[in-house]
Amino acid sequence: MPHSNAKSSATAPLIAFESLRQPVWTPRDYHALAREGFAQNAIVYRCVRMIAEAAASVPLLLSDGDEEIEDHLLMRIDSMTEDALIASLIVTSRLHIEAALGLALLTQAWSYFADAWPRNREIALPLKPVQAVTAVRVWAQDGTSQTVSANTYTLDGEGTPPRLVLSRSAAPPAPGRSASGIEIAFDAGYGDAGIDVPAPIRQALLLLVAHWFENREPHRFDMSETEIPHMVSALLAPYRGRRL
């Protein structure tokens, strides 16, 4: 009996099927093609991930010519060990700028109290810019309050300083208590997001944070290291309270 090495399946018939449906094409733009190739190709996904992880592990080196710089602000921030300090300096710098200029950078709710209605029918508000007056209340001696109609006053929110001006025909009620009998509730600030703050103020804040980060060592108040950098003062100068 002759020996054969042929497989029994080698002569099995092949059948090809043809689909009559229309092909579905990937959108022919770069972002769609890259997304499809990355998400549906395990090899590409693995390669990109390996490259990203390797790049993230490369140490950051700063140099001045051939000399390596070891002590630099970027090197210390990159260590991620001083996040709490930087966050604290951001808050401190913002509060410093607000207090120095009488500003509210982000939207804040405040109440200003006065003892009596002034004769010139104008009440200057301590913060700027003022977005809106939410309520004007007159307090009685027993602790109850009466809300003054919004039709009796006008807000000059962009003034220097901002003012609440009573209309000439208005006759607001007199406060019942001698101290802080009039309350003006208002919203102040440039907006809800940091991008709403004018760019010079944002830049001054960043410079101030960097200055205090670099000069964190103890100093006397009369030393130059404790002074605000001139560039910060120059950026903030247009926002100081001046009334022409």
C-alpha cells in the first residue's frame, strides 16, 4: 500500500462569500484616523504608552551653557514636594493684591454697614468692581430688618470708589439702631473664573508668587528682599484707587 503524506483536509473545497452591503468608511480626517488606529490597535497602544512612560521618567536638567544648574525654581517645583507652599503663596498673593488695591478679583458676596444715610445721598463701597447690589436693608433696634426698594437707588459699580446713590425723591426709612443700622449687600469681583481677571493683575500675581517662593528665608522688614518687585507694582499701578 503506497504511503501518502498528504493531509485529508488539503483537498477540502474553499468557498468565498461576498457581502452585498456597502462598506463603512472611517472619517477621512487626521484626528479620526489617529483615534481609530490608537484605540483599535493593541500594538500601537502599547508602543505609545511605553514611549509616554519613558518620556515621563526622564529627569529634568537645566543648564547654562555647559554648566548644569541644580538650584532653580523649576527644579524645586518639579519635585512636587512643595505644592502646599505654592498653593498658600497663591492665596496670600491674591489677598495681598486685593487688600492693597481695594479689589475683589473673583466674584465675592459682601455686606457693607453704615450708621446713617449721608447728606449727599451717596454711600461709597469699599471694594471694586461691584457687579450688583443684592439688597439694601435697614435694621431696627429689636434686630428686625426692612428691605429698601431697589427703585430708590442706583449703583455706580465701576466708579472709583463704587457708589450706591439714592434718588432725589427717595425717602428711605431711618435705621432703628445707632451703629451699623444700614446694610448694603453686594457682589464684587471681575467674574467667576480666573480668565475674567485683567491680564496685568494675573501676571502681577504670578510674579509675586515667584518672588515670595524664591525669598522664603526670614528677613527683616526693612531689607530689600521683603519689598514688592518693581514690575509687580508697575503692573498694578493702573488699578490703584484714583478719582479724577
